[in-house]
Amino acid sequence: MVERIRHMLVKEFLQLFRDRHMLRILILPPLLQILVFGYAVTTNVRNATTVVVDLDRTASSRDLLSRFFSSGHFRLVRETADFREAGELMNRGDAGVILHIAHGFEGALRSNRTGDLQVIVDGTDSNTASIVLSYAARITAEYSGGVRLLRMERHPVPFPGPPSVSIASRAWFNENLESRFTFLPGIIAFIVMLVTVMLTSMAVVREREIGTLEQILVTPITPAEYILGKTLPFALVGFGEILLVATVGVLWFDLPFRGSLLLLFISSGLFLSTALGIGLLISTVSRTQQQALLTMFLYFMPAVLLSGFLFPIANMPPAAQGLTYLNPLRYYLVILRGVFLKGVGVRVLWPQMAALLLLGVATLAVATRRFRKTLA
Amino acid sequence: MTAPGGISVSARDLTRRFGDFVAVNRVTFDVRRGEVFGFLGPNGAGKSTTIRMLCGLLAPTAGEATVAGFDLRTQAESVKTRIGYMSQRFSLYEDLTVEENIDFFGGIYRIPSGRKRERKEWAIRMAGLSDHVRTRVAHLSGGWKQRLALGCAILHEPPILFLDEPTSGTDPISRRSFWDLIYSLSGGGTTVFLTTHHMDEAEYCDRLGLVYRGELVAMGSPRELKDGFPVERAEGIAPTLEDVFVSLVEGMDRAAGPVAEVRG
């Protein structure tokens, strides 16, 4: 048993390392992905392109507006008195935000009335828009707090006491709310899934295509030996990818690693078993490598969308939420964030690990059954 | 490990259906130990399906077969240690070298480490690849691939060898030397079961089964087949195997014709 599996392993690795193209696929895209997610993909908005339509043109209006631009979240692209021009800039996509202050702003503040600031955002990107609005609300609240203080100085009234509720906010595990710390652990999951599902399904289908599968099946090798020999090499490659991406994340992007390495490896092993099972399953329904590739993407897209990586699971309709329970990625993401950012252990993560174990055993069992059938 | 009576392969009413299509229809034959037995027939006659069933790659729909004395249905694992199989595709790993292919199949067949080296050298010499041990198989010509594929298939010295269209896609010289090899194996006691659609190649076999539309229509040595069947040809000219085959097939088509019309 061990002897045959060893020979399968040697053969798979020889084939893998001989294929320069495949080697590049194993190393470059993971690095590229981690760079993209580490640098480019951020949900923190900086330098939102902003047009100012200041019709008041007073010290007060300028003071308020300058606070927007000194925050770093907004960048002035044009100042205009023509509201239509501002609208045109937004149509063309040159501006994402319009800050509009009507005539009489300072006068209203002076006479103890409310001054109006109109903030218009480009709603075609709803995510960015809502983040920009929250910045605007914060900046305006600070400004209006200052105005209230001035008023109290000018018209002393009996002290109203401190504000009834004040927020003391702090983000645990990711103090500066760096979005890349949210994404990077997830990238590990994607890369490992993509690579192992792809390699497994392609390797089996390729052997079917060139006829060596048949040649092996006339030998006394058992299905278990064949399947192990065909999946173990890619499990090892999967672990290699995890190490690669995690190392770059920790050393280059300062991604915290607060949990246990052993826990990461055990959980990754569980996740890998689901990925290998799915790879095998795909190989049983595909006759050519193209079919295998297409089938893989058919699986990959929903798996990513229903993982909670990009869209919170709690926001999904109940049916979709139900589906996520079958998605190994869902559990692995929780484990990865737990191990990297929170530093929690088995005591907290055992339900996710148990779910992965269950899914892994189930997919491998189904895959092995189907695999045996396609042989006969 | 020889079956009683020196029978290596025995099929009884062996049948394989794919849906409504009957690929192999109640085929019965025996192959004796050390014999070169050929299945001759056109493409789609059921030759490959039969050989795939005998190798355990395809489960028979009905009927029985024993290979090396073991029941194909119940003792498939024992059968597999005693057979070698080479398909017309010469299934080798093209991205591996000659040596790596041999090492891999040797490992899968679990050849004892004492024998391993000797068998490897034998295979390399037999295939004439002594100077190309580290050449990738992709760079080899068809004839070399054929001999290497054969070498890999019989590294474990199986008493029975199944060859599915073994000489397709190779040149006449390769084909010639391939047959020399088959004779030497057969002389050493190996039973060879092969399929072919080349009439000239069929002449080299000790015994032939003529197959057409999934049925075994005649069986015997090339001599017996040619002598035993009355062929409507000018007198004084010895019939060839092709004549025998064509007359048999035409007879079958005539018999099947009216049925086909009624169905249509």
C-alpha cells in the first residue's frame, strides 16, 4: 500500500515540477492575489473625488469645507458656482461627491438657526457611497459641536450637563479597521481551494484522456491506493500554498498571527480534504480537461459568493443562508480569521472544525464511490 | 499458475450491452496456454470491449469468464496480478522519461526489489532504448513507444498478455520486430490474446476468432479457416483470410438485411 502510494507521489511530483507552466501557475497567481488584496482592495475610502458648490462663500462655509479636505477622505477636484457643472462632473465619473452649501449658511448659523450642507454621492457604487456618507456625518457632527460651544459662550445659559450618551468605540482584533487584514486570511482559503480542486480534477481527467488511467487500472492497485496517490501530492502542494501566502501576509503586510500554527495546519488539512473530494467529484463528471475546468468554475463562483468573504451571510435570504452551511469555505474563513486575527483556539473553533471534518468525510466518501463506479 | 487442461482464458456466453446496443453478444471461446490467439474483425465489432472485459476494465453484462483460472467476477484482484495489458494508445506518461515510466509501473506492480533492476534493464534492452533512458517519452517515435508500452505492461512477467490493436500506427519494420517479440514471449509460455483488423497480421496467429457485430462468427487456425469454408471463387485459387471473412460477413448481412428493412 505505502509502496504504491509512494510511487504515485513520486510520479505526480515529477510531472508537476517538469511542467514549467504549471509551476508558474502555482506560484505567481497566489502572489499576485495577495498583492492585489493587500494593496489594491480596500474598503477604506481615501481621496474621494469631490466637487464643491459653495454659494455662501463665507468664513463659516470655508471652515466647514476645509475640514472635509483635511480629513484625507476627500479630495477637491473642482470648485464651481454652477450646480449643473457639478452634476455633469458626476455624470462623467470625474466626481463621486458634491458638497453643496447654499447662500445664507453663515447667516443661519449666526442667527442660531440650522445651516444646511447638502452632500450628494454617486450611488452607483453603493458601498463607497455609504462609507463616504458616514465620514461626512462624522465631520459635520464635529463641526456642529464646535458651533454649539461658540453659541453657549456667546449666550451663557444654565449648564445643561454633559451629553446623555457618548460613544467610546474601539475595534478589537483589528484596531485600525484595516480592510486588508479582513481579506488576507480569506485569500489563503481561495488559493488553496483553487489550486487543489484544479490540480486534482485535472490530474485525474488527464490520465483518463491519455489512457494511462486504464493502464493503471489493469494493475493490482486498489481504488483506495489510487485515490490516495492522486490526492496526497496535491494536499502537500496545498500546504505549501498556505505557507507561501501566510508568510507573505505576515512578513510583508504585517498581518497579525495570534493563534496556534498547529491549529492552522489541522484545520487546513480538514479543509483540504473537502477540496480534494470536490476535485475528485469533478473528475468523475468530466471527460476532458476543459470540462473539468468549466465545472470547477461553476463550483468556485457560488462557493466564494456564499462564503461570507465579500457579503455578510447574515444579510442573505434564508435559502442562501441555508446553502452556506454546506460550503466548506464558510467554516474555513471563520477559522482563518480566528487564528490570524483573534488568536482563539479549539475551544472556540471546534464547531467549525467539526463541520469541516463532516463535510470532508462526506465529499471524499461520495467522490470515492462515484470514482469506483466510473471505473467499472 | 496454469488453469486445468492448459486453458489460460475461457469465456462462456460473455455479453456486454451499452443501453440497447449489444457490443458483445454471447461470445464463447478458450485460449490455450502459450497460444497466440487473435480476435479479427472490423472496427466496432466488439473486439476491444471483449478485451476490456477480460482485463477487468469493464464489467460483463452477462456470461462468465476465467483468466488464469480465476473467476473474472469474484477474483478480479488475482486476475490483475497475472495479466499484462497494452492498448492501441500505448498509454505512457509522455512528460516522464523512459526510465521514469519503467520505474513507475515497476513500483505499481510491486516487483520485488531483487528483480526490479534486472526487469528494468530487460525492458530497456527489449525496447532498444539503451541510449534514450533519460529521453522523455513525448520525443519517441511510434515504434519505440509501442515497445516501451509493451515493456511496461509485462515488467511483472504475467503469464497472460492482452494486446488491443498493438500495431496500429506503427511502420512495417516496427510491426515486424514487434511480432518477433510476441513469438518469443509465446515460445516462453506466455499466452497472448490480441485484437487486430489487419488480415496479414491475423495470419501470424496460432488461432483466430472472427468477430462481427459483437458475435464470434468463426474460430480456428488460419489454415482451418481457409480450408473449412467454401468460398465462391474461381477454382484453383487458394482463398485468403480476407476472402473467408468477407464471405462470412456478407452472409450475415444478407441474413440480417430483411429484418433491418422491417424495422426501418
